Amino acid sequence: MKVDFSMVLTDLLGKPVLWGRSSDDHATLKHISVNALTDTLPSEVSGRAQVSGEEKFKKFKLASKISDADGPVDLKSEEISLLKKLIGELYAPVIVGRAWDMLEGNDASS
């Protein structure tokens, strides 16, 4: 499935979610996805999850694929599932809801 990672996430009022400190820097699906793939998750910090070197490399390769893309990215269902799992653990409900809708090809603004 092709996913457009340039899509901007919005809050429940439809306003763009800020990513940086500037009011012009809006969170995109690319920001959220790459961050979820490259950040240390709470389950890893607490010791509940052990991530192998192979899994870390897989996450790195997917983060690079998304980060380097200039247009929509063709993802396998396993890659979408991984992104949903990681975003679900790392982010608050509004971000999770919007990102998951985008990853599933649904209208993320409703």
C-alpha cells in the first residue's frame, strides 16, 4: 500500500499539530513515523521489552526508507503493522488516531 508521509496531523479541532517550536512547523506522518522507529520506547526503558540488533536494524531501514522518500512510500502490511505498534506505544491518543487512520488509508481528519 502506498502511504503519503507528507500528510499533516491535526488535533480534534482540525488545527495542525505542532512538531517543533515554530508555529509553522507542523507534525507530519513522516515526523511521527521516523521518530517512533528510531526512539527508545517506554517498554524498552522499563525492561519489559528486549529489542534485538536485527529488529533495530529493520526499524532503521524502514525509518531511512520513509525519511529519504520524496513522495508516497510503498509499504508492506508488516511494515504498516510495525509502525502502528510503535506509534501506539509512543504517542498520545490523538496522534495515534490520526496516524493510524493515515496508515490505513482513511480520512485522518474525521
